[in-house]
Amino acid sequence: MKSHNKLGINTICTHVGEVKDEQFKGAISPIYLSTSYEFDNVDVKRYPRYFNTPNQEMLCKKIAALEKTENALIFGSGMAAVSTTLLAFLHKGDHIVLQQTLYGGTYNFVVEEFDKFGIEYSFTKDLSIESFQKEIKENTKVLYIETPSNPLLTVTDMEAVANLAKKNGIVTMIDNTFASPINQTPIDFGIDIMLHSATKYMGGHSDILAGAVAASNEHIDIIWNIAKNLGGSLSDFTVWMLERSLKTMNLRVKCQSENALNMALYLDKNPLVSRVYYPGLESHPNYALAKKQMKNFGGMLSFELKEGIDAMAFMNKLELIKPSMSLAGVESTMLSPTQTSHALLSPEERENQGIKDGLIRFSVGIEETKDLIADIEQALK
Ligand SMILES: *Cc1c(COP(=O)(O)O)cnc(C)c1O
């Protein structure tokens, strides 16, 4: 398939990056589990840790087509993709500016490991472009953002960040997990490198741990050079499961985004709910920006119950919606960030990030909206 850029999104999801079954002409990609391949004349030494088995190589084409980049790499987890990519572009004495609100694992990687490598880092005070500008130093090599963010769904201006970075000769990276390439293609706004926890929307069925990075050939070469040393590649069986999952990604994410908007509108009107955080609500402070850079607003939202209603007691009463740490599956889940993802932060740190004890994060699945509403209604009673 030579001209993917002309194909529609569902066609890319279904067909780009298939492994052809030449022998039996089966409809789906065969899985090549070999860790050993005969040498051929061309300079390809296939080996799973070199990220170049047939299944790995072909799946990268699908992910690159989805993110509209030249190339991609897939990893054994989202954090393998994030850590490998950061270490590829940051050397001893370099500096990185990261946005204030980040996925907990990324934050931990930076604050627990970077000192050992002699890498300097700063977090922005807020998400304004002035905040990013202020932290840039002589030795800044990377600007790192995540939008929409977890768990408050804040939105960062991708184009403004990309322009600021270009002026200063800095590489930009985005964690695009929450939006997925269905709702947001950051390369359109000038961002260089897109990172994913494929465990979330790309996998979509709560049964795969994987990660991905999409970028230009030049940037992917830089990442590959360290990736083969760090060894975080994905096993071919899981590669195959991920390929299968990606076939329905647009259908799933579109449905999840519609459901989430409907749930946000319902919760916003519910007298027992004090606040809803969803970039698709006109009352969201970044609504205009979200509308500019996103196609739909995604399947994640957060909300707070009115004072005096115990969030844990409410979640325990839910029957259809499950309490769960992970997110983005076809089934709806809720969690309390204070009790789970942000439990290790001090109450002050949570307060600084705007995370209240009663906050509930809602990962909206593909169920019927009316059934989700009925479940919330009966639990609130
Ligand atoms: C889950 C997640 C990650 C980490 O991915 P793993 O697959 O768990 O390693 C990174 N970023 C975001 C936004 C996530 O939700």
C-alpha cells in the first residue's frame, strides 16, 4: 500500500501494515514467532530486539500512517517507549522542560532517574506558553507535553509549543495516549515525536501492555539506536493482538468520544455533581483550543460530587461501571485518583495540581449511554 496518506482512517486501521499470508492466502496477518532468521544479502538482520520482525515492522507502518509520520517503533509498554525516547534525545548536561501535569509514571521516571544520568529538568508552573518560555535554558534539548492531561483533562496549545521549540532549535515530544491518533494528530501542529501507551486506546480491550513512538525517519533512527540497547521491544504475539485491536480503533474511539460527551452533558446537569472536567464542554476553560486541535474530545472525563457525598461509597454502589486503575477499554471504568494513581503524592502536591479528594476519573466505554446513566442514577440514590 504505497499512498496511505490518501486513505481514509477506517481503511488505514483495517488494511495498512498487514502481513500478507503468501502461503495460504488467509484473510488475516500470520504471526511470525521466529527469533532466528536466515541471513540474506541485504543488510537486514531480523531479530525481535532489533524491532524488525515481520509483524513488528508491518505494525509500525500502520501506526506511522495513523500519526501521519514517516516511521514508528513499538515497545513492550508505554513507559518503555517514553523512557527510551527521552534517553535518546537527552545526554549528560542536557536539559528538558516538561509540562506541569504529567502521567505519574513519566513524572516518576524523570524525578527518580534523571539525576543518575546528569540530565537536568524543569516543570512549567502552568500550561501557558509563557511558562514554557520561562523554563528554556541554553542547554534545553526537549519540550515535553501531554494533552489532554490526566486526570483533569487540561489542554496544552500544541502549535504554540511547537513554534516556541522551533525558534530555539528544540525537539518536541507529546504523550498522545489520551486523544489517540483518531482524535488528534499532533504532527499537523508541528510536534516532532508522538508517544503512546498502546495499553490504552490502541489496545482498547484491557488485555495488552504495549507502547509506541511515531516520528520522522531521522528521529526514529536516533531512538532505534538506543532502543536496541535498552531492549524494550514487544513480543510478536502481542504485536499481532495490537494489529487486530487497531482495526477497530476508529469505531471504538468515535463511540467512546460520543458517549463521553453525552455523559459529560448529563453529569454537568446533575444537581449532585459539583464540577465536570471535559474539554468538549463549552464551559471548559480550554474549549476553543480543544476544538481547534482535536477532532472529537476523547473518552476520558473527570467529575466531583457535591460536598458530603462520599466518592468511594458512590463507586462501590455502581453495578455496570467497574472501579479500575487502567483506562480506555471498551468497558466503562471509574477511579478515585486520590486513592490510586495519585495516592503517592502528598495532600499538598495533590492540592497544587487541583486534584480534590472527591474527584472521580471516568473512562467511558462503548456501552449504551442510557445504561451508563441508569447505573449512575441508581448508585447516587
Ligand atoms: C498508561 C499511560 C502511560 C504508561 O503506559 P504503560 O503502557 O502503562 O507503560 C503513559 N502515558 C499515559 C498518558 C498513560 O495513560
